[in-house]
Amino acid sequence: MQPKLNVLVVGSGAREHAIVSKVLGSSRVRDVYVAPGNAGTAMIARNLRVQADDIEGLHRAALENHIDLTIVGPENTLAAGIVDRFRGTNFRIFGPSQAAARIESSKAFAREVMSRAGVPHAKGEAFSDVGQARAYLQQHGAPVAVKADGLAAGKGVVVALTMDQALAALDDAMVRRSFGNAGNTVVIEDFLEGPEVSLLAFSDGKRVVPMAPATDYKRAYDADQGPNTGGMGAYSPPPFFRPDQVVWVHQHVLQPVIDELAQQGTPYVGILYAGLMLTRDGIKVIEFNCRFGDPETQVILPRLQTDLVDIAEACIDGRLDTLTVQWSADPCVGVVMTSGGYPGPYETGYPITGLDELDDGVRVYHAGTEGVSLRENSGISRLFAQDLPALPLDQQLSGSVQTSGGRVLTVVASGPTVEAARALVYRNLKRIDFAGAHYRTDVGLPPTEPIGELPDAPLQLPPGA
Ligand code: AMP
Ligand code: GLY
């Protein structure tokens, strides 16, 4: 029998709660730790008081807790080089090296890789001189996409409909330096239109295996109105993205990028997330991420039937070909509940009610939540499982959780159809409440935009597809 593993999950969102839940379902696992986690992960695993960007702290935590496998949620931690640090001391960690993570941490780098690999993406150019960038914009005209090159917590992309907006976005990044060094270089891209699909994939550095596709909802309000957010919901699979299109993306996007990175000497191990747009001119890449998506993960992982720990280990060992990754046919819908006002200013500290009144099979993944200890006599204290054994679930769930962030919960359900899953989610969402709670009501509805077709390209099935 193989020895049981201690697993560390890095991050504190609903994505990480979903990863922890999946890891706990593995027969290979002994203890699961989360750094720093949230009230939801504290109920099922052991939260550690280490922030997700504290690489030395995480390294110490891995040593102290005899961690055998680390899975990283946030891009910042990967871009800061946690994988290189851990591997350098023989810790097994699932994610790309700092150099390979540039596929997300530098949009200019991602464009270079795509150009070399012949992967379809928006036309555009990168600039580190604001004068040249302005001249290019003036000549290009609007609409246009203006993107800070580096990591900007999802705020670095402006789709400018007018030249004034485009110039303001450029100044914001390059002159006002709103994103710090992330705006040293700016990418200006043609404006593309069409429905979006996230196709995440597992890679062992040589091979790449697509996951079930998903669509996320970035705008704050129904019908894609309002400001961009960290994600208001997702569902999997989007019915308009066909299996032959998954195969096409595998062959024309994912595998060429993995091959190109291997050839450059920066093999990509981990999750490769392709943000795709189905344009009238074919499928194009909008962005790559170097990690699990949020909130896509909350609707993808519940559908995963193969052991996630086995997959992560196979990727680390470069033997992804020895596994078959299987998915449940049942669609999954997830809706994010946010604090009122998010993504602008919002208040926290409100008790969350109704979490114990949900139908069987409905999952709640926590993000901006904190547990309030029921055992402390001296007022309220934040619950960390490190100090306090996790409370029984029923106690935890009965009014002992309060809001502590913008995105608070992702509520997820599966069903035989998207419509059935959607109905179940929304029926249960009505039972959950906290002061100022907001959510979109249209997650899982069909897109209103026209759907692009595949370009004329030979469709050869890759081995194993
Ligand atoms: P990103 O941060 O790269 O995911 O971009 C955020 C969002 O901006 C994407 O999900 C798209 O909706 C939009 N976007 C990015 N690039 C373009 C583009 N070239 N044309 C139109 N919309 C874009
Ligand atoms: N859902 C978009 C992201 O994770 O970046």
C-alpha cells in the first residue's frame, strides 16, 4: 500500500475550499492543511496562520507539518517562485515554476509564446514607452483592449469602447502606475467579440489533458452589466462549446503552448488555464492563467471523478499518460454571493444565516468568511483550526460564520441538466442570507451573443482524446 500523504493547499478563497474538499476525497490523503484558508476550510481541514504570499512561511509550515504534496491556488504565489523554492528543497509541489508562470504574469510573454507556437490570439503589440503606446492607440482607434502586462488582481484589463477610455486606461497603467510595475509594459490588442469559455488543463510538462470546460461571469450585475469582479458565478459545461471544439483547442492551443515552453527549457507543470473567445473568425485565446480559475474550479472539481491527488502526482512525475481523467456527465452551476457594494467598498462582519437549511447535494464553498468560535466565553474570537479543533459541522453552520470579504460564498449544485442544476442553486440561495448580500440571477442562462464557428483547420484527434 502507498503511504498516506499530508497535503497543503495554499490560498483562502472558494477555489481553495473546493480543492480542499476534493483532496479530502482522496484515499491517498492523511491530513490536509490550508494556508491561510477560511471558515469553510476550517470545518474540514486545518487552517494555518500563514499568508498565501509568504513563501518562507509556507516553506516552514511544510517542514513543520511534514507536508508531502503542496497545491497552490493563487497566481501571485506561483509568480513569486514558490515552486522553485519548494523543489529546491525536495518538497513535492503541483504548479509551474516562476519562469513558466510568466504565461500569466506577463501578457507580453504569453503573446510571444503564442506567436511562436502558432496559437490564434488577438492582434496587438506590447509597449514600454507611453508615447509609442499613445501613437499606436491613436492610429488603431477604438474599441480596443488595453492591458497591463503584469499581475493586477484581475483589474489590469480595460476593454475601451472609446479613444478617451483607451487613453485613460493607458495613463492609468503607465503614468499613474495604478498597478505598480505590472504596468511598466502595456499590451494593446484588437477588440474581439464572442462568448467566452475557460478551458483548464492538467499538464506534466510534456502532455496536457483538458478538464471539463466552464464559463464564468465577470460583471457584477445581470446581463453582464456593471463593473468587472473576481467572478460572480460559473457553470460547466457551457452547452454551446462542443466536444470537437475541446479537441480543437487541445490540439491547436494547449499542446502547442506546452511544446513551446518545453522547447524553451521552461517546461510547464501544473494547471494551464486558457481563456478563450469564440469569435466569428474562430476560437482565439484571450489570456492564459497559471492556476485553477475562480469561480470555475468550484463547478469543475465537483465533476472530476479521478483522484485529484493522483493527477497532481502524475503531473509532478511526468507520467500523466498513465492516467485517464474522468468526468461526471452532470452539469454543475455555481453562484457567488458577495457583500453589498463589492467590487467597490463594502462592509463585513455580518452573520451568515441559512447555511444549515440547504438541500442535500448543494455545496457551499467559502471565501470571505470567518468562523466565530462558539466555545470561547470571552466574546468573539476568530476561529483557526490550528488553535482549536474544528467544530462539529452543525455547530459551525448555525450562525457561527460571518462575512469577512467581498466575495463571500460560492453556492454550487449539480443536476441532470444545466437548467436543473441552476434551479437547485437558486432555490437554495434564497435560504442563505447576510446583510447586504448580492448575487447574479442569470448564471447558467444561455449567452445572448452570437456564437463563433471553428476556423477551417484540420481536426485530427490527438492520441488519447
Ligand atoms: P483578462 O484579465 O485577460 O481575463 O481579461 C478580462 C476580460 O476582458 C476578458 O474575460 C474579456 O472579457 C475581456 N477581454 C480581454 N481581452 C479582450 C480583447 N482583446 N477583446 C475583447 N475583450 C477582451
Ligand atoms: N475566472 C477567472 C480567473 O480565475 O482568473
